Amino acid sequence: MSEDDPIELGLHQTMNAVAEAMAQTFPGLCFALFVFTPDDPRANYISNAKRQDMLAVMREFIDRNQNKAN
């Protein structure tokens, strides 16, 4: 799976439904949903934000949380 691969076929419909519910629940807010298994770091991803905006938010989140204790 590369970074540009589509959502896995078995998850596509469910992830789209969850994304639609999130958009209705959080109107006007951006979101991202990542779905992955613990043994594989590759994730299926869906978002209503522009890719560059979501990457900036993810970098900020990682920077703020990387050194915090579990």
C-alpha cells in the first residue's frame, strides 16, 4: 500500500459512512479518521480537510505529544 492507494475495498463504504456522520456531528470542523491494525503501521485514511492542512495539524499534534509519557 502506498500513500496514494485508495482505502481498502472492505473498509471504503464503512469509512465513508463514518466520515459523513462526523461531518454532520461536527459541522464546520475538519477531521481525519485513521484505521489500522496494531501490527501494520500503514493506515487507511479519510478526511474532509485539504491534505496540506491535515499534514500541518498532524505535525503539530506529533510535536506536542511525542515526548509525553504514555
